[in-house]
Amino acid sequence: MESLQVCDYMNQHPVRLLADMPVAEAVECLLNSGQSGGAVINERGRLVGFLSEQDCIAQMIESCYYREQVCRVKDIMQAPALSVKPYMSVIELAQRLIHEKPRVYPVVDDDGILVGSINRAAVLRAIDKQLRSGYQVAS
């Protein structure tokens, strides 16, 4: 039976944003990475918040309207951020996804250090892989 731990399906190269970063710079990081949100970390790599595309949209519109980019990530990030541990079960995370809004969860170790991220697609992929392996054994 395949492992269904978050660490086996997480993105090991998540977007890492800083609280003092201008929102426009953070948006560039998100767009360049193809990720819909990113963990906001401190200088020690600890998770302090989360910034999603949704968080950025209103601020970017306002920046366009006023032609200034003074907003920082810390002004609009979600804090505290919901996160998961690398050893958490993907099935348990899937159950949380049914009731919680985030599309992406930062993955942190027991010290709160960012080690990855996992999104809904990765959760679906893990469950699909598990189901397929079960079908092959049953055949």
C-alpha cells in the first residue's frame, strides 16, 4: 500500500515571501512560480502568514488606480496561517479541505519551519494513486 503522508506529495520548493516585501514583488513571485499562494516566513524560515492571489487582487487594483505601490505583504497576509505537518495523513488533510477554504497549505516541521506546501491537486493525486493501487491488487 502506498504512503499517504503529506511529505510524499508536497511541493518541496514552495514560494517563500517576506512580510516586508512589496505586494507587487510578491505577486511577481507567485506568477513566476505558477503557485496560487505563498508562505510568508521570517528571517529564520518560520511561517508567519500566508498570501494568496485572492489577497493580492484588491490591492493590485488599488495600486493601479492610485499609481502607487506602498502596500507590504504584512498588511494583507493571512495570519496566523493554517498549516500542516509533513507526517500528517493526506486523507486527514482531504477531510479538512472539505470544510476549510485554503487551496494551498504550507507544510511546516515541528519547529514551525517551512519545508514545503501542498495543494488540492496534490491531495487528489495522492488519493487517486491510492485508489488505483487498490484496484490493481483486487484485479
